[in-house]
Amino acid sequence: MNEVEIQALLNKAERAIGSAKTELQAGNLDFAASRAYYASFYVAEALLLTENYRFSSHGKVIGQYGRRFARTEALDRSFHQVLLRGYRLRQVGDYAALAEIESELVEELIEGGQRFLAAASRYLEDLPGSAGGGESGED
């Protein structure tokens, strides 16, 4: 497990949440939706790295996160829904020139990303062999 890369992704997720909040306050709902989605995407990538999985497409990251963390209930299934909703909203925000995105949806996405990041951080702290905690098997 590459703990340095995992932590870098979590830091990037935290920065993306901050950026999403800034864009939301500025009224840039399309950019805010994109940054909020990427926050959750980085968290999912970090979690998949704990199992030595790395994917190049968003669809694979979302699908494998669902398979390995939501379906198994290693983390709350609602975080998979945050990823899915975020992906759809980001698609609209990034690719539709006349996108109409409701601020409430972006706010929910940001809040979901914050919860996802917090839950992932707790999960990682409890992993065996992690720097943050868990049982390492050493005496």
C-alpha cells in the first residue's frame, strides 16, 4: 500500500472541497459541482489504492469502489451514491454549455464529499498496518 500517494489523494480531496465551496460562493455552480465530484473521486481512488487497485477511467473507479467498498459495506453505501450523483452532475457542469444546476444539489454534493472524506479517513486509520492505527501484527 502506497501510504504517501493515498495521503496525497486525501489532501487533494480536501483542497477540492475547499475549491468547490469557493466556486459555490462565487455563483459558479458548474465549477463547484465539478470540484465537489472530484473530491469524492479522489477519496475513492485513495481507498482503492489500499487494495492495490488503480484505474484510469472514472467509470471503473466508481464501479470498483461500489464493488469493493459499498457492496461489502466496508463503508456506508450512501458514499457510492454521492460518487454516482457527483459524476452525473459533473458531466452536466463540464460539458453542457447552458447547464442549469441547482445550488442545493451542489451543496448536497459538497456535504456528501466532506462526509465521505471523514469516513474514509477513519477507515484508513483503522486499517491493519497503516500508519494511523489498526493491528499491525507486530509485538
